[in-house]
Amino acid sequence: MSGAPQIFDRSLLEQHRARAGRMAVAGSDFLLRHAASDLAERLTAVNRRFTDTAEIDSQSPALLEALAATDQGGDVARVPLDRTEVLPLAPGSLDLAVSVLQLQWVNDLPGVLSQVRRALKPDGLFMATLLGGDTLQELRAVLTTAESDIRGGAAPRVAPFADIRDIGGLLQRAGFALPVTDSDRLTVRYDSIFHLMRDLRAMGATNALVARDKRPLTRAILARASELYAERYADADGRIRATFELIALSGWAPHESQPKPLKPGSAKMRLADAIEAARRDAEQADENKRSDE
């Protein structure tokens, strides 16, 4: 068992996923399919065909289908992440590892990233998408206020997701070369807070925090939250907005063929001198252009 703080109850998360599988609400996997399509599109920009690929902790066939459409993933194995957050992967066994919207539920993200790094062959690629810190910010705000109004205090109801500023550092800490991160925000509109919460249940994305309040939300709290949501985050047509922040990341297992950053102090010219030289070149170009006219 990792010594990392236990933020998520992995056993409860498995129960939520099993319930989501039984619910099978049509279209509720839209976020997963959006992220899978985006990852596959980013993969097509890599001029390489991979042979040994692992999809980490998959929840649906969405990413497998997206990878198959690119014809770049080769043989894809679906690799589960167990409750102790151990990946059953042999060192140096993969040239591509991918994950979509699963790593945000990990307690020891640095540890899992290190496991992925060890499983990659030299010059192997890791690509993933996870939910970022702005995800469901509206729901978090109204539930906190509503519960405080009714009960005089609020327990955490929406998970604290990762900040993009930390992800690049975690990739470097795990030993990845050439780390890249970026984020995108997707705004989804719903008829009401209850339709949003139905989709979250169908995604298996409801509260699995260890520090959760096990008391259910009462009708009064939900009614107040619905009222606040409509007041603060509704459009002119009455539909409410929900934000999902998607953080895309990638990193390579180190290899001698990869570009190397310059050592500190090895630059041949000071930045100020380089800027001044560029300014003089631009002025000379303008002067030459006027002379030609």
C-alpha cells in the first residue's frame, strides 16, 4: 500500500463504476468519448506506429475504438489499476501507454506515473487526459453553500482535482522526458442540477472521497442547491452550465536520440544581447525596404 494520503475510497469507486455499468444511460459517456477522440487525434501527430500498448484503468471501450481508428496503437492491452494502485506491468514492456479520465481518482499519482515510466521501453510514449481543478466548480459552490445554509456546515461533495501547474512537475519527477501539458474547458448545459447529477452517477463519478459525509443530501439541501444553481449559472433559456476542465499530458521515456536541454550557463549570447540584435536586424530590413522603394 502506498504511503500517500488516501483521498479516494477505491473500493467505493469500484462500486460506483459497477452501478454506472448497470445504469447504461444513453449518451452519459459523452465526456469519456470526447477525451478519447482528442487523445487519438493528438496521437496522429506523432509520426510513429506503436506495437505494444497499454490502456490504463479503462472504464469503457471508447479509447480502444478511438485508437483502432488511428491504426497506430498496435496490440492494446487493457490494464487495471487495483485498489492498492499497483499496475501489473513488466519493466520495459510497452512503447505506448494511454489513459483517459481515470488518473484523477488516484491517491498516489506520482507513484502511478513512476510505474508507467518504468513500464515503457526507451523512447516509449505516455499520453493521458484527466480532469482538472476547475471541473464542476459550479456544482461544488452551490452544494457547499446549500449545505451550509441548511446544516450550518458543509462536507466535501466534489473531488479536489489536479491543477495543471502541478502536472508537468509530476511528469518530470517520475522521470519522463519532454513533458507537455495543456488544458481545455468544456461547458455542458443541463435542464437542471438533477440532470447533471444523473449523468455523474451514470459516469461512475459521484462522491468517493474518504472524508465524505456519509449522510445523504436531504431534499431541502438539494432544493436550495438547485435554486442557487439557477440563480448563478443559468443562461437566458433557463438551462444551467457545468464546467469540465480536461488536462492533456504526454511524456517520453528517456532515450539518447531525444533533444537535450542546454546546460545552465551554456548560452553563447545573453538574452538582452539577442533581443538587441534582433531589433537592429529589423531596423536594417525596414531601411533596405525604403531604399528599394
